[in-house]
Amino acid sequence: MRRAPPPPVRNLVAALDVGSSKISAMIAEPQEDGQLRILGTGQRESRGVKRGYIADMERSEIAIREAVEQAERIAGTNIDQVFVGFSAGGLVSDVAGVEVNIGGRRISREDIDALLATGKDSIDPEGRMILHAMPALYTIDGVNGVKKPRGLHADKLAVDIHVIAADASPVKNLDLCVRSAHLGVEAIVASPVAAGKACLSEEERELGVALVELGAGVTNVSVFAGGMLVGLKSLPFGGCDITDDIASAFGTRRAEAERIKCFYGSAMMSPRDNHDMIELAPIAGGQEGMESARITRAQLVSVIRQRLEHLTALIEDALKQLGFAGPFGRQIVLTGGGAELKAIADYAQGVLGRAVRVGRPSMPGLPEAHSGPAFSTLAGLAQFAASDELDLRVGFAAPGGERSGGNTLQRLIALFRTQY
């Protein structure tokens, strides 16, 4: 009796975006044509994450488990390793340039390896934890933009290595939280790297573009040029600040403020705004004698624009500090959950004086609910996981250096304990 052949091992990738407002997960399978087939997605409200930092380990861990297990149920499979997005403040970037003499001969694989090793040794994280050290295009005898130098004759070979680092403690806390949910951490990826991969074209990254991620608690401003991310700056403000402003201005709960922001909010005024009325529940709703309040849409938009004026001023300053001024780079791409605010691109274009568009993940097969700008980082994490980009940084190791693969049963037991 012949035994049936074992089922083929599936090459799956899993992404986990731990944000300030939501935690989302994705399981995908790379196809032969290079595309990703989405197998399952999951999402939970982010509990215990403030401004991108883990503030409550237990609540964050439970939300992570629930989001991942929802994706697993839909995908019909279990995963043990994830690529995790890091969106907290404190991200810094630098470009390290290195050069070696070739002496006119043909460039070999060993020459490239020696160049990259020299570049890796020259990186000084200054006490921070390196998330990425990615080589950009090579330069041969002063001619830059060379993708494959191997086999070419040259006197000198150089390369720019883009380094992204973060404060160590927040990264370790995120790593520990994910591992506490009985998941192995394949890599921790800076959210600008992931979001840029999801919603920027190769030509945009080459010519020069600014990517502004309007998250719930953090806004990351990053500049791409020459095909790589060349600078970034984190701002400790985001969409939750607009929500809090609305809740405070009109005396309502945060959940109600978020609802009217999403349904009725806009970054631009219209002639009808003074006539359109919005009904909202008071903060002490349910008490006897408390009635629903009514405001005009113009009042709501006015509160939103006050916060936007402050945020866009900070974004403009960040762009100047990153050298994104003058004729260099005219395009700005807005992404993240804050980019879903109505007319935000028109508002930013008028204030910043540059062409602005909203960036959405360009991944076929994404569920409609996960195809908006709020899921750019999640989609980019999956694409990063499936890519073969060279990263000189060794995979992130948790304290103790242990990996948490193969813990599906442990996660099921832990979930059972939290529910009963």
C-alpha cells in the first residue's frame, strides 16, 4: 500500500501592525508571479498602546492574539512568525557612505561583500537599536545609480547604506509583547519603510517624494530620494488629537467624537456647513434629563481645522529640516488612518504648496475593509516580508535570544484562559 505524499510546505508570510488605534494582522502567500495572495486578515481595537508605545503589556498582548487568531481562522491555517511594524516616535535615520578601491579589475562577489562589511562596521547606532541597514544603489568611479556592479570594471566602488534606528526600550517592549502572545518575531520593521513599500511607486521613490503617515497617535514624516528613504522625523501628534479636541469642545465621549469625525468631518469648509446639523450624545448620556446636543457641521469642521493647522505647521517644519524644500521633490503622499479624513489632500496641498495625494496600499486581493490608507503599513509589512531586499542588520533578537515559533497550542490555551 503506497503512502500518500506529504502535503507541500506552504511559504506563508505574516504581518502584524501594532498601532495606537488598532492592531491588525495579515497572512499571505507569495505567488510565482511575485504577487501576494491574501489568505486572511484580522483586526482588533488597540488596547494598551499610546503614541505607538506599549503602555499596558497585558491588554496589548490580548489584542494581538485576537487579531492574529481572527486572521488564522479566515486563512484556515496557523502561523508562528510575524513581521511587526514599529510606529512609535524616536525613529532616526542616517546614510552611511563607504568606498573601496578595486584597481581597474572586474568587480567580484567578494568585492561587494567586503564593501558591505565595511559599511556595516562603520555604522554607529549611538546607543540606539538598529532596525534597518539597507544598501541603496552602487556608485562606480563617480557614476551613481548602478544596480548590479558585479562583473563591471572599476577603479572605485562605493555604496550608500541607509540606516534606521530607534530607542531600544520601546522596541524591546514591543518585541516582548508579541512574544508574550506566543508568536515569534521575524523582524521589527519601521513603519515608514513598510508604508513606503505599499503606497509609493518606484519612480516616486527615485525622483523624490515625501511620505506623511497620519497615524492615530504619531505622524511620521519621511523623505525618499534616489530609490531609498533618506530621512525621517516623528511627530507625537495624530488623529486621536483631533478626536480629543472634538470630545472636549462639544462635551461628548471619545467614541462619539470619533464617529462624527469619520461620518461628518472634513478638512475643508463648504457653503452648506452652517445649515447641516449633527446630533451627538452628551458625555453623561443615559442620565435622566440629559438630551442629545446639536451642532452645525461648520462647528465640527472648525475644530478639526484648528488641530490641522497645528499639525501641518509641524509637518512643514519637519520637511524643511529633512531638506525637502525648493525644487527638490514636489510630491507629498498622505497615508495612515488620518488620511481618510474628507478633503485632507486638498487642505494639505493648499497649506504646504505642493502636489498632495492620498496613498493607499497597491496590493491586489486586499479586502475592501483593509484597502484604505489606514492599512498601508500592514500591506507594506507583508510585501517587505515577501521581498528579497538585502538588509545588513541581523534579525532582531529578544532578551535571551529565544524565538517563539511553534507555540500555536500555547496561544490557544492562553486565549481560552482570557475568555473563561
